[in-house]
Amino acid sequence: MLSTFPNRIINIHPSLFTSFLGTKTANQDALAYGVKITGISTHIINHEYDKGIILNQVAIKINDNDNFELLYTKFRKKGLKIIVKTINKLTDEFQAIKIE
């Protein structure tokens, strides 16, 4: 699929690149590690796992009393916004190329 659609598939990753890559538990890992800031990244998928061109990122503060459920709520709220922002960015870039 990547060869058929090169640089056309995007992913939303539950951390700031390059933190907590290659895991299915990035939120839990961030809490366990004790970081104060985590976030969400959207990126173009390539042939390397959790690599690729970063399109957007948003930071999420982790408070001392945050648990998985509280952190997940923050991700849900900011996740939708970053998805819309990424799609708008790609649409604007596509329109600019189409006009030229």
C-alpha cells in the first residue's frame, strides 16, 4: 500500500515525536515515566515504523494527579482538533499545487 500511495497515508500518534515511539501504550508509558509534557503528532507514514514527516504536533500537559482516564480525555479533546488541522493543512497544500 505504501508503494501505491507514497507520502499519502497519515497517522496520528499519541506522543510528541520522537518520544514513546514503537509502542502501543504511549499514554501509559508517559505516565509511568513521569514526564510532565506529552502530546499528539500527525505524520506521513513511510516504510519505517513510527517514522516519517511530521505534519502537526500539539503538547499536552500531564498534571501530578492525572491518571490514564484523565489523560485520555485530554487526548480525545486535542486529538480531534489536530486531525482537522492536519486535514486542512493538506487540503490547502493540495489546492495550492492544483492552482499552479
